[in-house]
Amino acid sequence: MQTLANISSLSSSSSISQMLMMLLPFCFVFLWSVHVLFLQWYSRRKGRRLPPGSLGWPYIGETLRLYAEDPNAFFANRQKRHGDIFKSHVLGCPCVMVSSPEAARVVLVTRAHMFKPTYPLSKERMIGPNALFFHQGAYHSRLKRLVQASFVPSALKGSVSEIEQIILNFLPSWKDNCTINTLQEMKMYAFDVAILTAFGERMEREMETRIKQLYQRLEKGYNSMPLDLPGTSFHKAMKARKLLNETLRRLIDERRREDDGSGHGGTKVASRLGRGGLLEVLMGASNVNDKGHKVHQQLSDMQIADNIIGVIFAAHDTTASALTWALKYLHDNPEILCAVTREQEGIRRKMDESGRRGLTWEDTRQMPLTNRVIQETLRAASILSFTFREAVEDVEFEGYFIPKGWKILPLFRRIHHREDFFPNPDKFDPSRFEVPPRPNAFMPFGNGVHSCPGSELAKLEMLVLLHHLTLTYRWEVVGDGDGIQYGPFPVPKQGLPIRVIPRDDKSSRSFY
Ligand code: HEM
């Protein structure tokens, strides 16, 4: 009896749960529709209107269309239909997309306090919750000042020869006629530079190898499903992140012991970047005021570690993607490649005449055309197609109502490809930068409080690499070379496989 009763109660409870399962999607659609109708009613009642556009299907919104259409076409089509500010619903969030420089400036600069940066929780866990880009207010300002001061020209000047040395260690390994994957090579280069700037020249080889290996394991989880179960990429990445914390703590302890009594501490940043890197700057960051009083506590080991990982993360794929595009554009525009080579030969000649070996910071300031090629690469490729912010409260924005919690996406790529600011926007034309771009229309490194502190380093890395590359090699794209893939930054399909050929003119080669 007991058993029968159990079975019947089980079967009735299972049919109820089946029914519930069947009803669930309907409930969901119903609740979603009520939510959307409520928002529309609420905004109308208050005399406010939501931006034009469609929120698409419940929950999935327009996410499938975003993937099916390719992001550029998705945003461009909606901008044409609805104007510079429109709403959508992608990746589980209602969003407002912004593609006018003025409106983007409001979000990023003038009313930045109303729009906080927002990232998926899984990213925050992988990079570390204390990294500056997840924060606003006093903690963010303090860290931003430290990181920014580490990458201003006066701090970078002394790093030119180390950056150059990294190139001279790997470029000659490209054999005549060998095929390389541009993105992979550029990633290795940008990673080595990121490690150099993060840890300085003091890094021991063994420790460097350990950190690199762990970081590479972590990196494999960045674009994975955030499923923390044994065997998943995310789980492996989180394990690597824990080990990275332990390794960085050990390194911090070692450096503290070495520096004991050396008088380090305070915020003399610029002169020290080369030796101990950003790590040393963050370790010494207990600010002292005019009266000799500490105005800030030292950063904790966790805060230091999260920001070191954060900077490596921000520095390396971005710069590698930009360099990969630069090689693609130069390949597709041989007359521009020729002109850049002539400019670099001029630099080389001056070095020879003065009996110098190795580039200096001043040399990198004498490369106007190469600089314009970099600017045009950053515009045309728009490495960060957009960024995410979230309204911290109900906001009145350019005549529209944006409810608290909605995401706002300044669309850098759309702005960089507007015909009215950049005529013939799909043409790669560095000469357009002979005159300064319209204010706020060119934002490859963002704008406002969260703008990129590494912009000067990224440009320096690109200049030094293009100097040696154009003097030494020519390259042919293998395959059709067209198409874009996102991983997560846009790069030419398959990472741009190229066949490299040493230049005929051996006298102008750049290897010393
Ligand atoms: C071509 C290469 C690069 C591009 C295109 C780029 C682009 C950007 C952009 C657009 C932002 C602003 C994001 C936002 O507003 O949400 C940003 C932020 C940031 N970038 Fe870069 N970046 C590059 C290289 C670097 C390098 C080399 C570093 C290393 C120092 C770096 C470190 C950072 C950091 C730490 C932030 C966060 C700043 C904050 O939240 O206050 N980036 N980057």
C-alpha cells in the first residue's frame, strides 16, 4: 500500500511538474510582455519615452539576429532605421546603443557617474574583482593615477630598447618563405611586452615562465561558458587563476624582502617603470602628503595581483589584434607600405650616420606617416567595437528615458565608420589624419575616466614593430584574406596566415 501510494503520489507529482514545465515558457513570455508593457506605460506616464527600436523576443531579445547578421551590419541597419540612439535587447540585457560622438561623450565623460562600467561576473572572477575597470569613485581614481603614470611617455622612454630587444629576439626566426599566423606571432610579442611592463627587468626567467604558463591557461577560459565544473575550460581557468594569485604573492614577498631598507615607497613612478615594472609601482603605492603623512593604505596583495592580471589582459590581445590589422592593411595597400618603408629607411639612415644602434624614443617621434597608418588602422579596425555601461538610476538621456539597470553601449565602430566624419569610411586612407579628426569622433582608446591608460604603450609597440618589419620583410597573405572573426576582438579570418619573404635589399635590413 505504502509503495502504491508512493508511486501514485510520485506519478501525480511528476505529471504536475511536467505540466509546470510546459507552462513555464508561456509564463515567461507573459511576464516578459507585462514587464515591457509596464516600462512603456511607466515611461509614458512620466512624460518620458524609451528610445526607438525593438526589444525582440523575450529573454533572447535580438541576440540571435546579432550573431546571424554580423555585428557591424546589425548596428548599421538599426542606426539607419532608428537614428543615433536606439534600443535593443542582446545577451540577456535591455540595451541602448549610441552612435553619435556627442551622446557617447555624455555617457563616457560628462555624466560618467550615472553610467557605471559593467562586465559579466565570470570575467570579473577570472581577472580579479579588484581590477580597476570594475570600479568607480575613489578606488578607481587612485589606481587609474598609478597605472596611467606608469605608461605616460616619460615613463615609457626608457623602455624602447627593451621592447626593441623583444622584436629582435623573435623576428629573425621567421625563415625565408615560411608561413606564420600573424595573430599568434603578434600575441606572443604583445604578451612579452605586457610582461615586461608589468614586472620590469627584474623578473627571473623561472618565475617569468611560470607566470606565462599560468596566464596562458587562464586565457583559454576567457571566452568559455562560465560553467565551473571539473573538466570545463572555465574551471581550468579558475584553477590557473588561483595558482597565479599564489605565484604573484610569492613574487611580491620576494620583492618586499629585496627592497627592505632600500627606501622604496611613495609614488615616484616614472623613473622606475623599467626596473620593477608596474608591480613595483603598485607595491610602493602608499601615498604620502606634503606633511609626510600617509594618505592611503598600501594596496593589499590581492589588489596588486588583480590589477597586474587586469593590465596584462587589457594590454595584450588588443595590441596584437591592432598589429594584425596593420599588416593586413599594409599588404592590401602596397603604395602605403612602400611610403612607410621609405620613412623607416630615413630613420635607419640617420641612425647609421650618427653611428647609433637601436631605436630611441626620439626616433619614434619622427615617424609621422607610420603614426597615421596606426591611427587609420585603429579607426578602420576599431578593436573595441563598443563598450558597456549600466544606468545606475533612471536617467533622462538626450530626450529619452533610460530605466535603471539598462545597459548603454557607445558604438565606437559605428562612430568611426560614419560617412559624415570619415568620408569613404571603408577605404584605408591614413592621409585623412593629416588634419585632426572631429572632436570626440575618434575614440580607439575610449574617452573619459575609463579611457585607456595604455594608449602610448600600444602605439609605441606598433611603431617599433613596424620599423623592423617593413625594413626586413615583405609578406603575402595566404588564402583569400577576407572576412573578420571575433575572439573577442575583431581580427582578419584565421588570424591572417602570411608567407614572409626577406626583403631583397639586404643593406636596409634592420637586424644589427
Ligand atoms: C591597440 C591597443 C589597445 C586598444 C585599442 C585599447 C582600447 C581600450 C579602450 C577602448 C578602453 C576603454 C574601455 C571602456 O571605456 O570601457 C581601454 C581601457 C583600458 N586599457 Fe586599453 N587598449 C589598448 C591597449 C592597452 C594597453 C597596452 C594597456 C596596458 C597598459 C591597456 C590597459 C587598459 C586598462 C587598464 C583599461 C581600463 C581603464 C579604466 O577602466 O579606467 N590597454 N582600452
